Amino acid sequence: MVRLDHLTIVVSNYTASRDWYVNNLGLRVEFENADAGFGGLEDDGAVELILVQHPLTQRQRDCTLTFQCDSVHEK
């Protein structure tokens, strides 16, 4: 079984981004450290959106998809 486990998005303002996803999409905060600029939001299907704050000039990537599977060796 393969399923999307979580999506990590790099944002320039964690608090503003968190508030947007909560207020507009109805996601709920699962965990966070707002002072450090990161947290996890979850939908009703248990898919998690991780927000990580980094200045625009220091970004190496904008998002990362993470999948969950039973085995990476089985076809």
C-alpha cells in the first residue's frame, strides 16, 4: 500500500501561512512550534501538511512530498 503521508511546504511567514490554511481550508493544527517557525496541519483524511519557515533567500526547495509504503523493495 502506498499513500501520501505528508507534504512539506517552505513558507516565508509560518504564522500567516498556518492561519490561511486553518481559516480557508479548515485544516487543524496537529503540532507546532510557532517561535521556531514550523508546524503540522492535518485534514480529515489524516494527510499532513508541514509548514517550515525559511527566508526567501535561503530556500533550497519549496516543497517535499513524502509517501508511506509497506516496502520499498517489493514491486
